[in-house]
Amino acid sequence: MLDNHIIQDAVKLKGDGHTYPQIADILNDKFQPDKKITGESIRKQIKKYGGEWKETHQRDVLVLEYNDSRIRNVNDAIKKADIDMAIWEVERVVVNGWDVTMKLRHGNDDKPFRSQNQQIKVWLRRKVSISIERAVDNLLKRLEKKSPKTSKMKRSKSQSKHALEVCLMDPHYGMRCFAPGADIDWSPDLCANMVLETLDEIILLSKPYAPFEQIILPLGNDFFHTDSIWQTTTQGTPQPEADAYYHTFIGGESLAIDIVDKLKQLAPVMLYSIPGNHDRTTSFMLGRILRAYYYNDKNVTVYADESPYKFHRYGVNLIGYEHGHSVQQIRLAALMANECPEDWLATKHGYREWHLGDQHRKGSSKPAMLEEQGVSVEYLPGLTAPNEWHRLKSFNWQKRGSMAFVWDHKAGPIARLQVNIDRYLNKLMGRE
């Protein structure tokens, strides 16, 4: 039997977060009793005296249960558990109290000691059942407030009004493969280097048409190789060549920021998040993160809503983006007209185009380019190296590369820039 003052110290130590064995060690050092105090004896005495608590989660219900003489009411219980009352609300409360008589040793005698045990049980219910998407969206809104603030850059002016569209299609960041099963060795680092080298070449080729009023950047289009920790695409197709998902996402996030930071030196960037068939969810998440990251940057605007396709109008030009795997080519003209009727009307005498990815080449099983009702539809080449599956299916002879387009505000498209990649040497063609 433990003395009263030892039990009171034990209850206080338990309230401070110590475990029963830790409490026993502390009390043995402090009081040096004839019979060594054990953690189990502490547990039994505290339970009688009052001082145990537990928390139980049941979906959207949180239950707090305290047997602690210091927890007198619901406010004490909520404060003890550090509950965010912006999320939870009290549904019901039960408070019980009863007298307990126990023997406590005083010198050589055991004397009765009466105390009152207190129990309080609190049921809390989540105010709103928050979905993962909503929770992430709330988090990103908080991040937006903390994003780096960047003033609008001073830029040289030109009498001509030009915009540069940069299409870095299908990088498949996170894929890793090896020759001779694949055409060449390929890794996330090689992918990042190739993307940035290609971008530098596009910037170099675009100089005769500079300065630009804006940069149009459709980003996504299978930017990542997989869409889950199980190394699968969005629809569950296994991708055995994929690197670890979380590691890949962090690397891809860094690569995307490098791309945007390069381009915003030329002109304000209009970034459109375009989900692919390999990375529909992951590209969406990346777009939302970039939107939060550049929220206070006057040189970058990110469009990353849930729509699978996006549109951008520049003067007499209207450009549509879709990865290329969901909507039949023949339906894209009507889709553009229905989705953005005002821009459609404003470009009646201008140029309307769709730029798609997915095929890793210029074209699909249908024509490489299709024009219907004054709307051009074009599949663009991809950056990724052919992996083992491409080689197995003899899809490994597509011409790798990236495209860029120069748009004049009044005259329409005036230049097509193409950077080609040697598929075996994995180098930009035309460079020494």
C-alpha cells in the first residue's frame, strides 16, 4: 500500500505525460521506500484514486473519457485533450462522481482514507465531414497566404504583340528503364536534365520574336509516370519502371518550379494544369501546389481547377488543351465552341487550335493534324524515352521532342519552334 503523498505525486506525474514505469523510477529515487515501487502498483493505485484517461475515434465522432479528479467539467476535458472546437462540437456529456475508501499507511498503521473519484465522458462530433479534397484545398488556401511575394518584373516593350506557347509534353518524370530492354537508360535525373535543356533551346529559338507579352504553359500531360504509391497509372495499370512515388513527386515539384522560374524571366507566365492518363490525380495536386506557391507572384498565374481541359485566348487566337486520351478529335471543335462561347465569338476571324499530348509523336491512329469547322487539332511529340513496353510493342521509333508556338495578337500563329532529341544518344539534335 502506498502512502497518500506518493499517490498524489504519481497522479501529478501521470498528468504530465509520464509512463507508469517512468513514474515508478521517479518516485523510487525521491522517496527511497523499503519496498520498491513498480509501474503496475502505480497503475492500480492511480486507477483507484482517479487519474486515467483515454480518447477514442469513431469515424466522425471523438470520445473523451477521463477518470481524473482534476478534470471537473467539459471545458477541462476539452482543454486537456487540446481539441480544435472549430472542427468539433459537443454532442453529449456524462459526469459521474463517487466516494472511494482505501487504506493508506501512516507509519506502521493502515488507516482508512476516503476520496472522491470523478469520471467525465464527452462525445464530440465533427461539425462537417470534410473530404480529403476539401481538406487539401483548405490547406492550400493557408499556404497561399504564406507564399513568397514577388513584384512584377520590369520588361522591355515592343510595338509587336507576341505570346510564346511552350509545350513540354509527356516527360513521364519518375520512369526508370535500362537498355537493351529499353532503347536507352533513363532516370528521373536524366528526364529533368532533358526537360530543362529542351526549354533552354526553345528560349534560344524564340529570341527573334521577343519580347513577349505572355508565356502560355500547359503543364501536366503525363508530367509524372505514375499516380499512386502502388506504381500504377490513374486507372490502375502497373508501371514496373516507376521510382518511389513520394520521392518522385518531390523531384517533380522541384522541376516544375525550375521550369516556371526560367520562363517568368521572359514574360508573365499563364500556367494551365492539364491532367494526363498516367497522372490525373498527381498532376492536379501539382497544379494546386504551384497555384499556392505562386499565389503572391505578380509574374505567374496558375489555372488548376478540376476541368480536364483548359482554354486560353490571346487576341484573335483561341487555344484548347486536353491530354488527348479522353475526347475524340471530331468532337473537339464543338466542345471548344460550347465551353467558351464568348472567346469563340471573339475569334471568329482568327485561329482556333487544340494542342494534345498522349501519343508521344505527331499524331495518333487518326491524322497527325485535323481541321474541322475552322478548328485545328494537333498531337505534339513527347519528351520521354521509349521504355521496355514501347520497345516490346514496337512503339519506340517515334520522334522525340518539344514544340513551341509564337502567336501574334492580331495576325495569328506566326512561328512554330521545334526541338528534336536524338532517340539513341539522348541529346538535342544539332548541338555539338
